Amino acid sequence: MTLPTDIFFTSVDAFDDDPKKYLNDLMYQLQDMYQQISQNVNGTIRNYADVDSSQWIPTLNGSTPGTFTYVNQTGWVLRQGIMTEVFFDLSWNATTASGDLYVELPYKVTKSNNNPFLGSILPSSITFGVGATFLNALALPNTTNLEIWQCGSGIVKSNLSVPASGGIIGYCRYIGTSDE
């Protein structure tokens, strides 16, 4: 949630010279403003183990969509204003997806002319392409896609093709769009 940049209080004239009604309304508006500020400063954290309705269960997909048979599917989101951090631990033993692998993010990434939102990936039982030695995550602007890239010294980075099975533990911090 983003905070308003202006605060408008109801005029005292709207309460027909009733100071009690005016003070009650003012108190309500100030409490609401304080709650918004504290939620933005403290952030909100969600994971699928929470009992509230705003759960996030991380999911994988490929540029050619399909289904994954998960062995482990754990995720958390920390959101402070529009700053968003995702943490996930995913493993699977079968999939019908193909193409480039990505994690579906809980909030849309802000628009950008470049790709400034890079995350870390710890792979398990995943075969890399020739010369690749590690994986990175890239939150694509104006999408909800966290692409998985294979990288290494002296090679051109490239999208990781959907493996038939494997595991990834990851993290990414990005700027989301407002009030989703």
C-alpha cells in the first residue's frame, strides 16, 4: 500500500458547531493514518502457513505453460509500501511445462527501461548449459515473472530451460506497482 501525499481533514463547519462529532471524526482519521503509516514502515509478511486470506504459494511455470508436481512449495513475501521481497523454496519431480523457467511473483514489478531487480538462486539437482556455473533470478519489469537465468564466467547469460525435476531456493527484492 502506498501512502497518500496529502492529508485532508473534514472542516469543522461540516459538523454544525458540534465539537464532539468533529473531534470523533478527527480521531478516526488520525488513527487510520497512523495504521497506514505503521503498516508501510513495519511491512506485511505473508506465507502459505498464515491463516489470513492473503497467502502466497510460490509457483513455477515455463514460457510454454504446464503443471509441476511439487515435492516442496514454500514461500514468503515481505512488503513495505511497494518494496517487495520474496523468499521461496521449491522442488519438483515432474512437469509438463517447457521453455524458459520462471517463478510467478505475488505482485507486479514496476515498469523500468532496464532490468534492475536481480535475485539469488541456490539450485539443487539441476543440469546447467555448457559453461554455466550458477543461477540468478531476474524480476522482469511490468510482469509478475521472476525468470531463472544460467550464468558463468566467459559465457552469455541465458534463460534456464524447464528441467524435468530439481529444486531452487531463492530470494529477490523488487519495486512493485502501487496498491495491488
